[in-house]
Amino acid sequence: MADPSDGSRAGGEAAPDRRLSAGRGRRRDRRVYLRRYPLLFTLLAATRGRPVLRLGRTLVVHGPDGYLDALTRTPLDRAAAGTVGGTAHRLGTDSLLFDQQGPEHRQARRALTDDLGPAGVARLRPVWTALLRQRLAPLGDGAEVDLVAVVAELAGATTAALLGVDADPVALARAARRAAAATAAEQLPGPRLPGRARAARRAVADLTALLGGSPPGTDPADPLDPPDPPDPRGLPDPPTPSDQPGPSPERAGLAGMLALAAVNTTVAAIPRAVAWCADDRLWAQADAAETRDVLVDELLRVTAPSPVLPRVAAGAATVAGCPVRAGDRLLLVARHAAGAHRADPDCAAPEPARTARLVFGAGAHSCPGARLARAQLADALAALAPYRPIVVRARADGHAALPGWAQLVIRAGR
């Protein structure tokens, strides 16, 4: 089977010739993979010509058909060793991370999908748009801005508002990033380094403590309850949550899952997308309402914030014609399934939405925060486009759970 990077599709049909040579945006973005997981991504790049490759009890799944088979037709063990849920069990943090299964998992997903539907996103939008306006305003005066710090605060503020917790956005983002990095390190193969499990438990406990808070005041609907003082940073008060003011014990697992996923994917995705936009001079498409949504899908496709999904089969199945047994490990390469390696972002000839959005999973295992992620990136691009920013400094993060930038300093290009 030909390597998809040479212009052929996994199914054998010829792919359109779409800027297959690496542009500046692609070359820069490659650094985040090589800095964080150099061996893993070298292996994935070397094997991507095979839609599915078996290595002992591990299946490396690159093609979109196998990716869909694994997520929609294969029973998965969410608490198996080597997965995030399995790591949560081993660290003694059951029900906090991605370890929910069966009816519990479905109920949590339904609740989260409701919170992140169109009405939920509209309710949260003022939180991040006000923050973007204020934090990016210095660009108009010729100042430099570290976009990673801005996006981390944005992610923390949005997550706190969604969960209804009275947590400092920067502290919440920092705790969620530290917990994700620590648990990701626990999943890496090889000998366990002394103190690593203890550090992971401590990081998760810190996040749990932040999520246990609730907004000040007694009953938000009580007219005798005095209003909160204005935010000294000039940002609007977060919207009143639609349910209880803080996560109940029953929703602790959902709260932890959401904080980890929302913060870490946002901090990984938006700075990478902006750097690609700046390097490949895509600001005209970002500035135009008629092309912005297409550009958002294309940028999320090529950056693939969660590029590899580790899963374990819970029963027999078939993935792209390859038999799977219970206990087989599945490495689902979302970035290859979505064609991130094959073509740069192109608003004139984008990948079909059903392909581009594979980076958010599929079926019952699709990401309920996809709508939120697209809205936040669209608003970030709209806020940045008038400045036509360029990248001044970029430092890849060698410790984050997801490949991304530790620092991305930008300034106005005109």
C-alpha cells in the first residue's frame, strides 16, 4: 500500500494534488511532535503507509476506515492498563478521569453534551471573547503577547464557568495541565521512575481541590444575596451555571474529565493553529466570515490536538479487515485518519467535514466539546486577524500531555 504522503488515499484512489510539499507552517508545527514524543511519532510516520499494522498485541491504526471500526464497532475497555482510565485506577483516582464505563459513561456524556450544545456555547462565549479583547489589545500598540498564556487563561476561565467553580482561571489551567502531564507520563512504556506515581497523585489531588470549590454566596437566585465585586481584571462575571453552583460528588468524574480535556486540548490547539495561520499567511481567510469556519475545520484537522488515542479492545472485533482479540492494544492515529499528514489547510479545496472532524473521534466516542473547540478557535482567529500577527518566538513544550507550544510570542504584522 502506498504511503498516503505521496498523494494516494488509503483506498487506492488518487488524492487531489494539494500542496503536498511541507510549507513553513507544517515545518514549524512538526517541532511540537519531535520535542514531546520523538520516538513515537517517528514510528508513526514510518508506518503510516499501512492502514493497519499489527505489532504483537498492538494494532497501529492509521486509515480512516480502521479508525472508524475501532471507535464505532469495537468494544473498548476504558479501565485497561495503559489507558487514561487504567492509570486513574492505579493512582487511586477512580471516577475522576476517563475511566467511566457502561451506563455511567453514557450518562456523563449526555450531561456534558447538553452543557456544550448551542445554548451552552452561547452562554459561555462572553467569557472568552471579553478575555480575548483585553489580552490581545496590546498588539495594537506594537507590544508582544505570549499567546500560550492567553489561551491557558481562556481555557481556565471557560472551564470554571462551565463547571460553576470559583477557581482562578490561571490556577485551574495550571493544575489541569500539570495533572494531564503527570498522568500521561504514567502511561508511557518502560520502567517506572521513582516518585512519578506520587507526583501524579499529588497533581490530580490539586486539581480535585480546585474543582471542589463553589461560587461565593448562598443561593444565586436569592435577592438578598449581595452581588460579587467586579473582577479587577475587567472581565465579565461568568454566566450562572444551569445546574448546581459547584460539581456534586456524583459529577466529580465528569468535572475532572472536562477540566483535563478542555484545558489541555485548548492550550494545545489554538496556539498551534495560530502559528500555522501566521506562517502560511492565512489571515485573509481568518478575517472573512464566509471562509473562517472552513479554515477552523482545516486548522483543527492538521493540528489534531489529540493526535493519538490509546485504547484497549474489550472483545473480539475486526478493524479494517484485521482481526482483533480482547486485550489487544489499539493506537488510533487521529491525525492520519483525518489526513493531517497529507495536505495543508486549504479553504478552496478543504477535506470533507466528515474526514476533517475525525480528530474529534466518532460515534459514541466523539468529543462532546467539539462545538466549543470550533467556536473558541473561530473567535480567536477573528480577534487576531485584524492585527495580521507574526510569530516572534516559539518554544515547543517537552512536558505537556499533548504536543504543543510552551511559549508562542506574537506581534502585529502591520
